Amino acid sequence: MTTSSPATPASVLLEVCVDTMDGLLAAVEGGADRIELCSALSIGGLTPSLGFMKQAAGAGIPVYPLIRPRQGGFHYSQAEIDIIKRDIDAAADAGLPGVVIGVSTEDGCLDTKTLSDLIKHAGAMDVTLHRVFDLAPDLTEALETAIDLGFSRILTSGGAPSAEAGLDQLAALVERAGGRISIMPGSGINPGNAERFTPALAIKEIHASCSSAQTVSNQRLMDLGFLSGAPKQTDASIVRQLKALIPA
């Protein structure tokens, strides 16, 4: 009688969000598989500059810019939608393979009409739905909408302030998705809690900042309002630690 060996966990891709060139270099050095390129991560991330996109195109791994024209909610005016389209064009012109977008209606539901238009505008680019998903009043409905729209993946904390707090909902979303779309947990994932997500959940990718707080050497930067607090920076050693904890 023969016994079968335990199944080897499927490999999990590590996406690291960065908002500086040093952060990008650290993420690559640490072994990140993909980059979410942003500015202003301290407020959840905004669209990176065209110069940053062009520079990041040479990173050697896929780079997806976040397209978010301002802080706050995700219900946008037509003028803001036009900006989003121009920023998608900028990402394409920079040679980046995908973008990260999200638009909601006033009540927090996914704006299917606008999102469909933006996905068509992105053409052959791969498209991720960002954490606008977590604001939806019904996550199951939002999941089905995202699938119908043709998104490749959803970045989500399960509707909770952190992915760890939303773990039960994330598990339910993964099960409901059934492989029709990738559920990518993100928000507060680090080497200390990574094992709660993978291989515990049947996921193909995971999102983290892998950052550490930096020392402010010039207090006048704080005094004059150029910094609102101690900045965080992507740390290659944390990227490396997290990468070592997830199935390769």
C-alpha cells in the first residue's frame, strides 16, 4: 500500500507597495515579485509622477502604478475621471504592464459603468481593483461585480482596518471566488503574521509595504510642515523575510 505525499503549497507572488525610488530599489533587492508604485503611501497612496513611472519601468520586475488622483473617497467627478484616463495613458507610455484602479458610486458600491470604461481605456494592460472594494456595503456583490468587469485581482483587507482583522472575510472571499479572480490580501501583512494568510488561504499573491520607520535627522522638516511624522521606507530585509515565509 502506498501513501501519497502532502500537496506542495502553490507558489505565492509578493507584491510590495513603494512610494520612493529608494523604496523601489529596496523592494527589488529584497526579492519582491511585483511593485505597486505610488506616491504618498502615508494617506493610502496616490498616483506616482510620470518621471517615477518611467524610472520604475527599468526595475526588472512588473510595476503597476496606483491611479488615484487625490486622497479621500473614490467617487470622482468627470474631470477627475479624465485625469485617471490620462494617468493610465501615462503608465502605458512608460511601458508599464498594468494599473491599479477603483471608482465607487456615492453609496460606496462599485461604479460599474465608469470602471468598465476605464478597463476598456486600459486596453491590453492588466488591471487590479484596489481597496475601494473594502468600502462596498456588500462584499459578495462587489466580488461578483469585479469578476464580471474582468479585473484580474482584488486587493482587499476583507473590509476590515487590517487584513489580519479581516481574515475570516478574506477566507470567505477566496472560497466564493473559486479561482475566478485572484483575492490578494493586503494591509498590515508582515513577517510576524504572514503564516495566517499563506499557505492557510488558497491565495496566489499577497501585498505588503515591508516598511520600517525612519529617523528624522532634520527637525525643521517637521517644524515647517514638510513632514507630518516619522516617514516609513521599504526595507529590503523585511521584504526578504516575508518572501522567505511564503511558498516559492
